[in-house]
Amino acid sequence: MRSIFDPEVPGGAYDAFLPDALVRAAAQRDWVPSDGPLPALYLSHGAPPLFDDGPWLRQLSDWALGLPKPKNIVIVSAHWETAPLAISAPAANTPLVYDFGGFDRRYFEMQYATPDATALAHRLARAMPDDEPLHLHPSRGLDHGAWVPLMAMYPLADIPVLQLSLPTHDPDKLLAIGSRLRDLRAEGTLVVGSGFMTHGLPFVTRDMLFGKVPAWSSDFDDWAADALARGDLDELAAYRHKAPGMPYAHPTVDHYIPLFVTLGAAEKPDAPVTTTIDGYMMGFSKRSFQTA
């Protein structure tokens, strides 16, 4: 029996998904001001095995197509933690970051060549306070927490995208960063936090690869779902000592904390969110949501 970590054809599910996805994406209508602000999203990104999970690819595609096509995308990924706050290089066709290992060569050859994002970089710089300037990385491209899910959601690669770094683990500071992105949503920019609702990578067992969900993952997911449904920011911020399943669900917190940028960008950060994807992949919670 094979798992998505041992596919017969690496990326074969993506190959099967792509032709129809391109047709559907080409028919997506553009965002216009009368649509109002786009939501802010938090998604579980799946890494290279997403390309071998046909149903999950379709879930992400359907989610994107349920929204107007954004003019720009700003994405915060678990995989770029650096301070001070920085953005990726805005030049068109900036090379991707293949920040993973142990996978077939196919995944290291994938491309997602997005357009020039210089105008978006200037807009982001204006959104930041004078005492916390935004730093421009001269060469860093999108990492897999950004380009992997975006290849499913926006396969045409025709939307300017910039990645914003995670400069801190402090929930309040991340909420504040998100709040500075709020006005961009009303200008047609999609704000995305990309992580994984549970990510106990050191504790993966063989049974998990074939569908077993450990209690530390399901308990954390249930706790997070309840707090998000109530808009309880204090509870979410106290995850280290309040969330069941810790520290197994997040031995490092990088995959959880992007949700605070997402919530900060919401019109009302303490409002209940809408879950768009749930379930599990290799025992990790795929819970993803959007704000109003």
C-alpha cells in the first residue's frame, strides 16, 4: 500500500488536476471595488505531498474560485522567520526557494513564475509605521509554504505575489502586523497566512502516513476550532499552556502563528471565522479558514 509520500508518479495528482484547473482559473472573474474587501485566509499548506493529494488540490482550487480573483497576494509562511520585517524580492520570475528535502527530484523542478510585484512592494512599505520600516530582500523568492498552495489556488501564476517574513512569535505583535495589511484587502489584495493547524513532524509514525490521527493532533484541532468559532483571541494566544496536545502538536510554533497575521488583517479580529477545509493529512490537521 502506498502513501502520498510514496506515489507511483510523483506529482501525478497535480498533473491530473492541472488541465481543468487552468480552464476554471481562466474563467475566474477579477475583483472589483464593489466586491468590498477580500477575506484574509489561513491555510494549511501541505508541502510537496499536496501535489499527490487530488482531493486536497481540488479543495484549495474551489476555495480560491469561490472568491473574486485578487489583484495581488501577500502571504506569510511558516518557513521564513526573520527580523526585522522583510518582504521577498519583487522582480518577475524570482527563483523559488526549495526548502525541503527527501523528496523526488520532480518537486525541485516545479516553477511558479509570478509577475513583477514592485507596485505591491511600495504599497506594503507605505502600510508600515515609520519606526518599523519594511526591509526588501534583494533575491529571496517564495518558499514552499507560499508557492505550493498557490500552485493549486492560482495555477495561472498571473497574480503579483510577495511573501512577508515572520519577525516574531509574539501573538500581539503578529496581530499588529496583520492590522497594517487590513486596508490592502479593500484594494483587492488577498492576505494569506500559511502554516499547518498541527505540525508534530518529529512525532510522525508509520500509522499516521496511512491515516491514523494521534490524540495530540485531534485534541489541539478541536481546541483551535472552538476558540476560532468563538473569536477568542486570548485563548488562541495562550496556546502554549492552554491547548491540549502541546508541545506535540507544535514542537516549534512556526506553523501555528501565521494565523495571528490572518486574524489581525480581519475587519474584526475577534469575530468568528469560517472554516473552509478540515480533516487530516498524515495525522496533521488541515484546518483552514477565512475571516470576514
